[in-house]
Amino acid sequence: MSITLKEALELPDIQHIKLVGGRGGLHKVIKWVTIVEIIEDTTRLQEGEFLITTGYGLDTEANRHDFIKRLALQHLSAVAIHTGFYMERIPDEFIAAADAHDLPLIEIPHHMNFSEVTKALLGHIVNRQLQIMQDTQQIHRELTMLALNNQGLAPLVHMLAARLQAEVDVYDTQATRLEGSSIHSETSVSFEETKHRLIHPIATDQEQYGFLHVQKRTPLTEMDRLIVEQAAMVCAIEFLKRKAVEEALLRMQEDVLDELLETGSQDETYLRKLAHRLGSRLEGTMTIMQIASASEDSLRAFAQSWAQKQNIPILLREKQRTMTILLPVQQEKDAIRAAQSLQQEAQLRLASKLLHIGLSRPFTRLATTAAGAQEAREALQVSIITGEPILSYDKIGAYAPLLQMKKAGVELTALYSPLLDPLLAYDQKHNSSLLDTLDCYLQHNSNIKNTAAALFIHRHTLKYRLEQIAEKTQKDLQSAHALTEFHLALMAYRLDHAALKVL
């Protein structure tokens, strides 16, 4: 550990040296001592070095110009000039420059040897570093033993607080306080580092788990910072242990849900007991939620965090970029509220922001879990097709029979090709948008004004497009029967071409 210049000047062996300028830098830390007789390249000097020189080559005004300024730019701890050899006294211009740059300037009298200064400084630095190494090894052993005792973060935090005589808190990456010795409210916490406050990350090479927040009444010392660094590594081990346990529990959750989603026979009593041990329950009314995101990132950690925050005992499984969640509900509107809450959380925490969520109808029998998952998956399909962020199975309307037909192996092309192929061919050849125009026209209940506004075109342009659609399909767009055919054709076309692109 280093010493400050102020501490160095108080050492009994070098009391004859004299501070002549730069008193504002007495707080600077001496990291090492360097002796250079001829200073040709100041950029080779390192931050924190205590430079000793005879002043050789500084006998002319040109050589002295900006000498102290150039040394100050290297952030030295101090400059000591041994007078009596090449410089009888330190020039006033050096002293003025040292004061201006807060670079301590020291005069070593002629009767003192370099070795007296270097022995005193280096001996003190080495001894202190040895003591610190012994202290940090002892602290590391104590912290490691706490981690091995599997008592969590609390004993570690309180031991660290006692060692530092400071308030110590552990936060996760979302700035949520997990453990601490302080009693302040989270709203009053500052995360800006000062000489009294240290924010140190808790991380491995691959991942950051949180950070240590240390608040002390007196300024933090270098030793304090070394202790916090040791503690952060042990905290990272604790987080790794937690992560391993959570991943094991999650795998068990996925196994239970896999069993439930199998259509064969299940040992329901065993599954209920196992789910109970995992903090979930397989009783009462339940629903299945299927979630998809446009992002390729995993949703697992996000969904777990949301469930913990909402205090909802869930089982989840992530496969093929889709998250399946089994959650308890009292009634159907509870499932909608849960989905809305999940969407709100996504707005705050996910880069992709929008999720697509499909919900099954509520069920009570475990034997119907697989059927519920199928309903949720089909609701998710329709959610993606229609752009609805949340959709329950009982709201998918005419898509339900179309999905049944598709599952039964019926080709849906017969429902849309006769009507839509002429429009698709024309759009492709002329780079036009007759199909999109028809879709928008149907979505706005055949209202010319609203459709034109939605498409950002003039009503005359819309009427011309509708005439083209009628001509190419040989259908009357004023006929309710024809509009129903178009609706069904477009739904079948969407289902055949857009379903589950993100899954």
C-alpha cells in the first residue's frame, strides 16, 4: 500500500528535506520512487512516482521552460531536486509553477544522499504492502469461510460492515436492495461515487450480478477498497451458488411441466407433491400462457423475475423461442390481468418491448393441461397474425375452425386461392397493394372514409383500387356474402403464410 506525501514528510529519516512548493498536492499518493539524473522524455514517467533528480541540464532558461508543467501532466506524486550539484537553489519559476499545478516540489539538501530518501520511502511502502497483503489474506479467508457455510449474503455483509466501520448494502443489477447493514430507505440511496462512498461491481468474466454499495463517514482508504474488492469476489461466488440452485429448480419445473403436457397417463399425486416442493401448486383453476417475442433473447429470467415480483407460483418451460407458463387463476380475467402485467414489465425491461401472449381457457383437471397448452399455442398464433398483443383462445373467432382444419391436414388454399391469387399476381407484377387495400377495407367495415385515412390515400384512389379488386375477383364488394368470403379467404391466407414465424 502506498503512502501520501504528507505522511512521507513526517517520516523521521527524511525530516531534513523541505517542501518549497505545490502544497496543494500533499494528499497525493506515492506509489514508487524513481531517480533520474537527465530527464529527456517526461512521458516515460508514471502516475504516482516520486521523482528525484539533480536538475542536470536545467541550467538554461530554454530547458527550464514548462519543465514543471510537463511533469505535472504525468500526475507524479512529487518532484524532489537535489541541490548543490547542478542547481544551487530551486528557481522561483519552478516554485510558482508547482503551486499553480499542485505538484509538490521538494528540495533535498546537498549533505543528504539519495539513498537516505529512497530507503525511507521504499522501506515504508514495502512494509505497508506486506502488512496489507497479510491483512487481505486473513480477510479473504474469513469471507470465504462465510461463503462455504451456506448462510447467504447477510453474514458476509455484516462482517464487511464491521471491518470497514461502514454501511454496506448489496444490490442486484436492477438496483434492488438484496441485503444490507444500513437502515436507510432505498429512495434515499445515492449511487454516485465520492471519497466516502464506493460502488463496486459483483461480477465474473461472463456476467454481472449486482454491486456492493459502501458508505463511510470518514474517507475510504486504499485498504478499504482492497477489502471491498475481496468481498465482491466472494459475493460473486454466492451469486453463482444461487444461480446453480435456481437453474436446478428450473429444470425440475420444466420436467414437471413436460410431464403435464404429455397426453399419456400421469401420476397426478406425485406431480402435485413435486410441484408443491418447487413452490407451485397444481390445484384449483389454472390456465396456460404461451409467450413469444420478436427478439432471439431468452425470456426465462424475465418471466421468473416477473413471477417473483407478482408473487405468482408458476411452472414454466422455454422451447423453440416460446415460453410456456402454467399459472393459477381464480377466473379468466385474472389471466388477462397477469398477461397485461407481463406486457407492462416487458415495456420496462426488454429491448424488444412487445410480447405476443396467447391464453388458454381456464381448466381444473390436470389431464386437460396438454389441451390447454394447445389452446394457448393457437391463441398465440392468432395473436401474431392479427397483431393483438394479448389474445385468449375464446376470442380467436373464426380462426378456431380454420386451425382445426389445418390440424386435420386440410389444405387451406382452396379457401383463398380462387379469390386472392388474381390480386397476389397483380401486386407482384405491378408492385401494387390491392391485397393490403382489401384487408384494410374489411378491417374498417367497408367504410370508404376510414379506410382511405388508414391507408393515407385519397378516396378517389381507394375507389379506383376497389374497382380493380372487384374486376379481378369478379365479386361485388357491396355484397355481404362476398365480403364474408373475402374475410374467410384472408384469414386462411394469413394462417397459411404468417403463422408462428417467430416461434
